Amino acid sequence: MKNKHFPKVLFTSISFFALTACTDLVVPEKDSSVRASSGDATFTPGNPTELLASAYVDLGTYTDQAGIYALGEHTSAEMIPPTRGVDWGDNGVWRTLDAHTWDASHTYIRDAWNNLNQRVYKTNEIIASSPSASQLAQAKFLRAFNMYHVMDYFGQVPFREVTQGVNEFPKILSRSEAFDFIVKDLEEALPGLSDLKPNVTPGVASKAAANALLAKLYLNKAVFKSSTPAGPYTFDKADMDKVIAYANAVTASGYALESSYFKNFANAGSSEVIFVSNEGTAQNRWFMTLHYNQNPSGWNGFTTLADFYDKFETGDQRKGSPALGNGKEFSGIGRGFLIGTQIDDSGKPIVDTRTQKVLSFTRDVPLAGAATDKGIRVIKYHPSDAGKYILTRLGEVVLAKAEALFRSGNAASALTLVNELRTARGAKALTSLTEQALFDEIGRETYWEGGARTYEIRFGKFLTGTGAEKKDAHLVLFPIPSSAIVSNPNLKQNAGY
């Protein structure tokens, strides 16, 4: 869906700031690793309490700006990773995601594959280590959560039983088989999960988290079950009815829309936050975008595109609010979209030390050769009050229900639900609802939260463009990393790579 024309320029230098940005990266892990050191099928059960705690820690990989997150956002029309001189060149790893020119050797595709599959295997260890009923339910949820992303990104899922030796190759689940496996895990987990209420330990798997993931699964079932990954997709009413039922189960647990959008991303607690990562922080989300001369000093990296910014009307809370500059630390940073002159904590304009000019973020931004001030920045987690990193939030669930109603032919009820959300966000009510309007609303509500690629594919927007920019259909799936293909002959490379 990215409608941009850029010169093809090759950069080979690696930015100091980009290297700094990588300090929080997870060390790449081997796919299908096992705890048994021998080549036989010996498995020694571990301590389920310790293993489960470690599996929750592993959710920290979703907070990184590379890997899983990069695959979900940099490939979409919400985000662009401009190269600024030698900064953020990194041998093209960011630009190729934006331009949809990745291949099976891409570092972040490999890292996402390895990290996700390692986490799936760890949950297998928990399940095989005599967990309590509650621990078993949580392990199945975590297995489903991680496997969902493997299925979504790659279209096939390797699966190793703990009884398999290291010399045995994992079997491969097709996308359709993986979908059924994940649904079964969640359905079996639901009775054993706690019915946690809003603001109560959102870092632990709950019924609401499982119901939200089931709603997302059935909303995307047409994509995941399609014999042609690029579509067209047929959305069955029976599946849409399940989306609605699971979304209703989330709100029945007490979750409700906040009157202040950015409270969701603060540490004050929110009636919308369903599931978070307690490991790590949300700091990468501001470091990856803020300028070097802002407080805190950022890595001057990613921006949004003017076309996306223009989808927000004045008064919509989600568009954000300007910096206060009232003398408090970090008060020189606004919330939402940062555009125009930037100020420091005392309210004075910031001077860009590289150009000696007042720092003013511009609407325009090229993919290569960008000046330090180019591009509109985005802040959802504010450094003054950022809360835990959100993995599941009610806003997405509400729009999943609205989309399910719309695809079921009930546009009137879908419009009512969308307008309830828009009213809570301070936006004007819509008079009618089209597929494009619904698509735009999902973007306004969930921007930069990691899932843009998935909803662009579902709406048939991921491959669209003009002329040479129209993308090949195979790009709706990432390639299986070359290293994985070599290590497991049961894997077959996705078509087109």
C-alpha cells in the first residue's frame, strides 16, 4: 500500500545511532532448540513455575524495534525507516522491508523466525513438565500467542515434540493446520485461565486475552485458510459470528473504552489494556523515533507518512497533543504525531546541533538521503509516564467486532460501534460506513502497535500501488529463512522466493 517513489541508492555504512538502537535486540536463538543435550529422545522435565516465568520474560522480544515488530510495521503504509546520511543504513535491512524487496537472507526475518519458534518450543516444555491446571492453561495461551505470529508471517509452522531428539527434524504444520492447532489450544486453555478484570495483572494470560486472540483468529480466518495467500478472501458469516461472540466475551469481563486515549499507554492503569509484556519497557518506541537533540535523546529513526497523518481530523485525541514545555522533564515532547517546531522542556525551540537550525519536523520524508528533520514522528508511549508494553488492547477488539458486523451485512450496527469508539476518541461521528472508512479507522486506532501488515493484507491493501510499485502476490508471506531451510528438509520455501 506504500505509494512512494524513491531513488535506488546503496548505502554500506552502518550508523552509530542504529547500532545504539540495537542494544536492546534479543540475541538470535536457534529454531527448535531442545534442553536435552544428547541426540536421543530423552527429555528431562523442568520446573513448570520457573519455565512459565521465563516464557513470560520472553514476551520482551515483542518490545524490540526490529524483528517481529519491524516485519509488522515497516512493511506497511504507517511507517518509514529513512536513511539519514550513514545513519540507519545498516546494509539496507530497513529499506528492503519498506520497499518490499526482502529475501530469505534478511536478518530481521531470520530473527523473528528463530525467536518465535524458540518460544513455541519453550511452552511445549512447560506442558510436558507436569504443570498445574492454571500453568497448563497459561502455557497453551502463550504457545498460541507465539505460534499465531509464525502462522501469520510465514504461512507454515515447524513443531517439535519434547520427546524428539536433536537429530530429528520438526514436522511442519500448514497454515490451515496451524490455525486449527491454535484455536484448539485457546479453547482448551479458556476454562483454566483467570477471569482477570481491567487493571489487574495484565501481564498474565487471562480469559479476556484468550477471547481477544480468538476474535483476531476468526477475523483473519479467511486469510489463513485461503488456498491463495494473496486472496481474494471469502469471509464466512459463521466465522464473523464467532468474532462477535469472542469480542462480547471480552467486554463481559469488564473492559471498556477510556475517555482519554493516551491513558492506555501510561502507567496509571487503563480499562482497555488486556495483555502486556512485563519484561523490558516501551522505551524503544520513543528512542526509535525521537531526534538526537530531544529529551530524552532518541536515535532519529522512524517516521510516519503524510498520507497517513492526514487521515486524522482535528479534535481526534489519537492525533495527539503538543508539547507543554512547562519545565518538567520530558515536557518538551508532545503525544501522538510530532510535526513542526520542536521545543525543549523550558519551552524554547530546539536547535539541531547538526544543522544549527531550529528543529522542525517536516511532512515530507524520503526513504534514502533524508535530512535529520525530515518526517513526522510518533509518540504513543510518553517517556514521562509510559506504562507496560501493550500486546492486546480493547480498541482493536471493538473494531474487530465492528468489522465482523460489517462483513456479515450488518453495516448499521457496525457504524454504531465505530461511532461509539470515535466519540470516545473525540472524533466526529461518521454518517455512513464503507470498507475504506473501516480500514482507515483501524489505522487511526492501532497505528504503530505492530499489526498494520496483517490488517492491510486482510483488506487487500498490502500489495496495491501504481505502476512499478504494485507488489508481487507472494509478498503477503515472508520467506522461510535460508538457514532454516538448510537445517530442516521438511520445510519448503514459500512460493516466489
